[in-house]
Amino acid sequence: MIEFSNLDIIRNLLFATQWTILLSLAAFIGGTSVALALTAMRLTGNSAMNMVVRVYVEIFQGTPLLMQMFICFFGLSILGYEISAWSAAILSLTFFTSAFLVEIWRGCIDTLPKGQWEASRCLGLGFLQTLRHIILPQAIRVATAPTVGFSVQVIKGTALASIIGFVELTKVGTMLNNATFEPFKVFSLVAIIYFLLCYPLSWYSKVLEKKFNVSR
Amino acid sequence: MLYFSDLLPYSDLFFSGLMTTVELTILTTFLGIALGTSCATIKQYGHHLAKRLVTTYVELIRNTPFIVQLFFIFFGLPSIGFKLSPWEASVIALTINLGAYSTEIIRAGLNNIGKGQIEAAKVLGLNFRQMLVHVIFIPAFEKIYPALTSQCVIVMLGSAVISQISVEDLTYAANLVQSRNFRAFESYFVTAFLYLGLSVLLRFAFNLLGKRLFAFREAR
Amino acid sequence: MSLVDLHQVHKYYGDFHVLKGIDLSINAGEVISIIGKSGSGKSTLLRCINGLEAYQKGGIVVDGNEVTSEDVQVRRLALSVGMIFQNFNLFPHKTVGENVMLAPTIVLKKSKAEAEKIARNMLEKVGLAEKFDNYPDTLSGGQQQRVAIARALAMSPKVLLCDEITSALDPELVGEVLKVLETLAEEGITLILVTHEMNFAREVGNRVVFMHQGKVWEEGDPKVLLTNPQTDELKQFLGAVL
Ligand SMILES: Nc1ncnc2c1ncn2[C@@H]1O[C@H](COP(=O)(O)OP(=O)(O)O)[C@@H](O)[C@H]1O
Ligand SMILES: [Mg+2]
């Protein structure tokens, strides 16, 4: 059996953290892109498109992220679409992230008074012009803090990828635990690393929120 | 091709898994909200050291993944002498998790109570506990009820992870079934659907409860 | 041919009959004051005239164009109809100058320099030239409303709709806004305003329209109508207001 010094443990965990960060970034980028598309669909005011977005949100907010990952990974491959744990994780995290972000952003757009739309209309601005010059600049300011806040959920969500065998921080944690039989130490370290990744974002999100509330 | 009928022989397994998840959800919802309420009260009105302690707990939980919390409790704690069954570990982990999130949510509600309400209660001679129970809690909860109930749904869905320490919940059942009949897609698809039903049902139940809790609104 | 012409306009919110056959015709240069109890349909009437709300029966013609609530039509209408709201609806993320310049640049496609010139002119007119680079939330309510007026004027509308534009203001700020309106009236702009300022209606207005339960109940010369109301409803209303 290989002996693991504390330094070995930490080195292995930090190496794995790179994958956690990479997966988080990929999921966040995928999630925001899809959420943007969904928000655009919703803003058209077309009732069929609205319905599609609502069902999407209902499904992906109403089922466990883990189940989404299982379906993407085991489910799709049995149906003949061979898919890696990495792709399955990104795919399901994209669903998950976008379903929450589209709702968060809707809340932000809804907080803008209806008068902003009406005043723009009375000045002769078209739908896209209103969106671009009046609604989005204000909505983005409101949405930044909760979006940064949600990125913490994305990072934590990537931990589930360990269950479908993707080797990231949590997975390496369980592997090290099996090798060292020092669960207390190993999982404490894993938790600390996650905390160091997430806490600055949580903190920054709060700062942004305060700044925004003051500037109003 | 999909063969959903291959799942039928295992319906008992699914059902008992579902029941485990329901049981655990009900139990931890109560425990978690109780914990959150206590912590929020401390954070709002408590001694500053106690406040600091609560803040640390909340931030630690909110900034680490649930699965790591679960592994820490189930694998880590026994190694320093606290032996826990998978079920116990799950109840503790879920409660602590919901407790942290609901602390933040409930405190936002407490923050919303006007100073006037508190002064009115004091002037009427209510003591602190009476004031909390009779004057503060109901309106505070009304404000944040939607956020609190969504958090409960999120924690219920997050509980799928406890299958990893072999609690025989719904996800465990799904894994078991697909390992026996090799119908992974069907098995997980149906399970996802059951979870979806569960979250709809949970929200529905919360709405009913909310109508009773905040009946004073209707009475106007 | 009148500038604004309403013919038997009916408007429903679902089953609720808000406007019950409105006939009204307004000539260029007129100042019309619409008065009436809350809920009598005054705002709805204005919002139908500029297409913010669709109506179900009858017809509205502004400056020779039929009004519908289709987006394209509303935008064309914006060139001839300006609107000022009770709660200003300034764009908080844009400076005073930018608020006024926005529509001339992106709707009328004027150059920045040209739009700025217009904006400065209009702000001058409402007495706020020096606030060009301030943000709206640094201004008082009366000042914000004057910016809103300048913003509407920058599109050189033929008719200006004002919906209780002094109601959200502190009493001491009402005067400055009314004074701007008065100047505009003297310059000959067509004004349709929903208002509770009876003095203004009497002194500046050419005509008063009293609305009751979704109908034009009584209309006429302000000096006559306000001192000598014909219907019990108007008597009662004036009794309550004065
Ligand atoms: N968007 C709406 N949906 C349903 N009813 C409305 C809406 N807007 C106004 N109403 C109703 O139409 C009636 C007239 O409203 P409004 O034109 O705002 O009256 P006023 O401006 O004279 O106070 C009121 O009874 C009001 O409740
Ligand atoms: Mg009105």
C-alpha cells in the first residue's frame, strides 16, 4: 500500500480542484448562454415560447441534479449515445444552471416598473430598442449580484459529477479516503477547499447587492 | 427502444424508496426549519458572540457541497468517535443543511418587522418570548414563505445524494433496479418523474399550509 | 378637421366596461382638462388615444391616422403624441440630458450633436438647463416631472397627454410644473390633461370634460361649466373637490 503524507493529500486535492474549477466554468458559461436564449424567448411575449420556458424550468428545477446527471450519463449511453462523464456533467449542469438563472433574471426584469416600458413606447422606441437601451442596462445591474451568488451553487453542483465517476475534488477526496482511512482529515480538507472557492463569490455577491441597494 | 414495462416488477422497490424519501423530507423539513428559526432569532436578537457562531455555521454550510457535508458526517465523525447509521447521518446532514439556508431566509423576514410592532408589543407588556410567538413570527414568515418553501423543495431534491451512503431512498431504488434489469434510462427517467411529482406535491402542501398559517390575510 | 377625434369609443377590461361610447373632438391648439372621480376612466381614455391600450369598438383618429395598439402604429403615433406620467417614468440609469436625447437619436435618427442641441433647448424651456449631467434621482419631484416634459417635447409632438402629472408632487412643487404647462399652452401646443387642479383648468384651459362612469357626462367652457354645473354628478364632484 502506498503511504500518503499530508502533503501528498493536499497536492492531490489541489490538482483535482483544477477540474472542479474547469467544470464549474464550463457549466456556468453553458448555463448563462442557455439562460440568455430562454430569457429572450420569454421576452418575446409569445405564449407558446413562454410555455416552453416554463416547462423547462419546471422540469429542471423540479428534479434532482443527480437524476439529471444519471439520465445524461447512464441513460443516454444505454440509448446508444456514448457520452463521457465530463460531457454528461457539463450537459446536466447546464440544464440545472440555466433553469435557475432564467428564473432569477426574470425576477430582476420584473422588478423594473411597467412605466419604463410604457414611457419608452410613448417615445416611439421599438421592442428591441427598449430592451437594449432601457430594460437590459437596468436589469443587468440588478441581476449581477444574484447571478454571482448562484455561481456558488454551480460550483457545489459539480461535486455530484464525482458520483458518475468524473475525477474532480470530491471524487479524489473519496479516493484518498479509501487509500488513507483518514476520512475526518480528508473530508475536512475537501470542505475547506470548496469553502475557499465559494466563500469569496458569496462575499462578493453580498458586496454587489449592498452597493446596488445604496446606489438606488 | 424503451421498455418501461420492464420496471413493473420492481414497483415495490420504487414505492418503498419513495416512502423513505417522503419520510425523510417531512422529518428534516420540520427539524431544519426549527433549527433555522432558532439560529435566525439568535442572529437577529442574540448576543454578539452567539451571532458570530451562527454566522460561521451558516457560511460553512452554504459554501460547501451537501455531498461533502454528508461524507464528513457519515465517514468523518465515526473516526473521532461518533458512530452514526446512514439514516442518522442523513437526517443530521439534511437538517444542518436546511437549517443554514433557512436561517438566512428567516432572518430576512425578521428584519422586515417594523420597529413599531416591537415597540407596541413592549408597551403592552409582552416579554421577549411572547413577543416572538405572538407578534413577530407569523408576519415574518409570511413575507419569506415562498423563499422558504422553495428551499425545502431544493433540499428534498438534494437528498438524492444520500443513496451514496446506502440509505434506501428513491434514488437508491433507481440504481438498484437499473443494475438488475439494465434499463438505466427508463429507471432514471421514471424516478426523475417521481421526484417531479414529489416537488409539485410538496409545493401544493406548503400552499395549503400557508393559507392556514396566514389566514388573517383572507379575513380582511 | 380636428387634431384628435374620438368616435363612439368603447373599451373593456375583460368583462368590465370602462369606456362606454366616448365622443370627443379636439382642435389643434386647444387645452382640454379632463376631470372626474377616480375610476371614471380618465387614464384609460388617454391611454387609448396613444395606443397604450387597445379599444374594442369605435374609432380614434389622431392627426389623420387611425389609432390601433399595434406596435408599429404606436411608434408612428409617438411622433405626434407625447405623454407625461404621474410618476415621471424617467430612465434612472441615464442622465437628464440622456433621457431627453434618447428618443431623438434612436427613433428620429438625429445626430448626437443635433439631439444634444434639442435637449438643451427643451431643458432650457422647462428651466433645467443646468441639470443636463445630473441623474434623475438627484432631482426633486417637480424637477423630475419637468425633465419628463422636456423629454416628451424633444419629439416635437402635436399633442401632449398629461395624466395627473402633479398628483405625486409635494404641494409646493406643483406650481413650477403648472407654470411650464402654461407656457406651452401659450405657445399653442395641444394639451389634453387629466387634472385635479381646477384653477388651472379654469384659467388656462379652453374646455373642461367631466367624465363619469366611463362616459363624457358634461363638457364645455371651463368658466361656465365649473361655476354653473348642469348635472347633479358634476355638482357633487365639484362640491367634493373644491
Ligand atoms: N389594467 C386594468 N385591468 C383591469 N381593470 C382596469 C385596468 N386599468 C384600470 N382598470 C379599471 O378601469 C377603471 C377606470 O380606470 P382609470 O382609467 O385608471 O380611472 P381614472 O384614471 O379615472 O381613475 C377602474 O375601475 C379601474 O379599476
Ligand atoms: Mg388615473
